[in-house]
Amino acid sequence: MAWGFLTNHAQALLCIAHDPGVRLREIASTLGITERAAFGIVTDLVEAGYVVKDKNGRRNRYGVQVDKPLPEALLRQRTVGQLVELLARTELGTRDHA
């Protein structure tokens, strides 16, 4: 069984941070999950206050609450914004060296 360091919730959060207009089907495709599962994850993130959802016609736009602390006990002194920044910087650094 394959595993990774980042949960689907963290990966969905990164998708939203990268593209606030991302569609659920795009999140699902990126994560390799169903749209229903992606909907559940985004709903979890919204209900927990990590993401704000704004309905714009038939589309949703999302905003990541970057000042919110991470939920893990070992990481509570860090914010969502710091995690997103770290992972985005790492991703960009990887692309620059490819």
C-alpha cells in the first residue's frame, strides 16, 4: 500500500492555495479520489475554519485562512500560511532544478 507524508486534507488545502478557483473535480483528479471525497474534504476544511468558501454564480472561490494555526500538537506554533509557503517554495525550487 502506498502512503505519503501529507494527508488528502493537506493536499487539498495546497490545491486551493495554488488556485482559489479550483473545481472539486480538479482537486479529486489531483489527489486521485472521487469528487464526493473531495467535497467532504473541502467541507471539513471550511467547517474547521481553514478555508472560506465564496459562491460566485455557479462557481466557488476559496480563500485559505493563512493565520490559522495547524491542528497537530507538534506544529501548533506554525500557521497554515507558513506550511503553504514552505511547500510552495520547495515545489518551485524543484521545478527550477528540473
